[in-house]
Amino acid sequence: MTTDFQPYDYQKYVIDKILDNKKYGLFLDMGLGKTVSTLTAIDELMFNAFEIEKVLVIAPKYVAEHTWAQEAKKWSHLSHLTFSLVMGTPKQRRAALSKEADIYVTNKENTKWLCEEFKKEMPFDMLVIDELSTFKSHDSQRFKAIKRKMPLFDRFVGLTGTPASNGLMNLWSQIYLIDAGERLGKTFTGFRARFFYPAFQISERVSVWEPYSESEKAIYSLIDDVVVSMKKDEDDESEVVALTAATVSQKLLQISNGAVYNDEGDIVHIHDRKLDMLKDIEQEAQGQPLLVFYNFKHDKERILQAYPNAAMLESDNVVERWNNGEFDMLLVHPASAGHGLNIQYGGHIIVWFGLTWSLELYEQANARLYRQGQKHTTIIHHIMTEDSIDQDVYKSLKNKSLTQNKLMAAVKARLKEGQHE
């Protein structure tokens, strides 16, 4: 069953930006329809403008497997698009590449292999990187591989909701894929020297770099014409608060959660206070389903002991069954549900059994329920052990989120004012 696409004004704006710009970044908050907007632009470029013939999409593994083709099937204007999933063994990948299709989708781990497979030419007119922030490391093999191939793509779209999840330095490699270094410089070291200073030294070769007072404003101004940024319901009091974390002690987080691994890898039980609080939340929910995010493997094992009927993401048809209301609890590690998992129809209550230190994971995980299609106010519980590292992590998360929020606000699309026109 397909649905007629009635785009919101901001989605029309995003589609036009893709059509009007050869290479562009969509820094859109979760749940704003990045995928359907991009596919709509692809369809226009392919079948009406006749500018492209083949598109390559690079995405996180779960998104590659479950999001792009399924999204096209949902909409009547996109249902004719054909897809080939380039995953599996090298033999299976090559077979998928040889198939006739409009869009070829692969996971980010295959980036280097794919670039080596096509040494001098790329058989794709357009590249889409879904979750551009996974290419934020300028030292990573996947960034170096795709960087060399970017001139071979006539068009490029980079999608992310968390472009600066761990600070402004994350931006250089992402923007480089859009403009080949035109705005932030050809090298990372040059970018760093221009906008940052070594605040203090950790070791002979390692320093902590901080931005100059005017760097944020300058960087936002430089990239404003090649990215559009939107946040969802910014004036809504029920908006999910985006948090990010500094590096924290994994051992202390384990202790706070109630168990810890010893040197032999065995689980040492410490307390059940968080399990007790989870039971209180469950009773307060009065039968409404709970989406529970855990941090460590021993968290999952102890929760399953208390709730043996809880569903896991790996279960058969779990997404469909969760959305159909068959489970009272879905237990998920945030790294497994970070991008493109549409489970907003199965519940509206999130419980963080243990906090994550990653803004990207935190935001993407919360956005599994807080997104278009959710009919209820999303409730988010954070279970924190009193006088523990949890409070430090929470404070650090709130403080670290400032850079992310400033970035999103600085280059945010002003649809009514037309500042990007």
C-alpha cells in the first residue's frame, strides 16, 4: 500500500536545494524526512531532468539494509525506483553491482572496497552519504578512499542530524566532501591552525585544541551556502533535549549500572537499584510499551532476567511486531538503533537504563520514537544512580551539546525570511 506524498514546506525547500546545488549538505534533525526528500529529488533528476542515471548510497549497515528501498515503497511517486543492495561477500557485492538498478545501496564499511573496485572510473552520477558524520574522521580509511573519488561524482548529498557531535573539528572532513576544501581549507592541519589553538598538552605529541573566540561564527558563515540546517519543533516545550558527553570512565558507568566486568571478563554483581527503578517506571506506565536502551552486555542480561519476555532488536520481524503492539518492552543498544529505525508506532516511552557518552547515539536513539508518525508526547526517563558518575555524565552531556546546537541554529534554514534564497 503506497501513500501520496504531500511534502511539508520545509521538505519542498530541501528538495529544491538538492536540485539547485550539485553538491550539498542536509544537516536536518531526526524525523524530518531526509530520506524521502532525497529520494524525491533523485527521482526528479533521474526521470524528469535526465541529469543522472545511477546513484550510489552509502549508509550505516542497518539503514542500508532496511531504510532506503523500504522508504521508496511507501510512496506512490517513488515506488517505481529500483534498488540493488551491495552487501555481503565480495562475490555478492559484485553481483549486486552488475544488476540493473536506479540506486545502489551499500554500508559504510564497504567504502574502501568499493573505491578500490573502481580504480579510475565510478559508474555512478550521484553519491549520497546517509549519516555524513560517520565520515567525520579525516584519518579514517573510508574518508581517504571516498575523498579521492569525489571528483568523479557529478552530484553529492550528505545527510546528517549531528554534524558536530564532538565539536567543530568534526566539520572539516564533512564539508571537504561537499566543496573539496574550498571553504574550510584543503588540509585538516590548516583548518585546525586557522580556527583552533592548543589549550593544553596531554603528552609530547597530543594536545587538546579549543576554538578561538570568533571561530564558531566564522566557520558557520563560511559553510552557510553549502548546507541547510533544520531542527524540529524548537519552540515546543516537549522537545527532546539533545545531550552529548565527554569521555567518561566505562568502569564507573558499569558500577553505577549495577555490575562490572572483572579482569577475567566475569560479571561481578553490585546492586539492583536501576532494575528497581525500571520496575517502578513499568508500573507507572500501566501497560504502555517501553523502549529501553542499555549500555553494557551485562545490563542486557540482567534486564532479560527480570523481563524474560522483553524483545530484542535481533528477534524475527521485531520492528513490525513492535509497531503492531505485540511487545511490552523492546531492549536495544543505542548503537544498533542509531539511524533509520522506524519504530515510532509501537510506543512513546523511552528509558535510558545507562547513559551513553555520544551525542550522535543519544539523539538518533531518542529519534526512533520522537519523529514524524508519533501520535503521543515522547517521554524520556534517565535512570541515574544517586551520587555516581551518572550525574557527571549528565552535566557533561548538557554542556557539550552547546556546540552542536549553535551549529544547527547558525545555518538553520529560514523558510519564511528566505535568507538562503
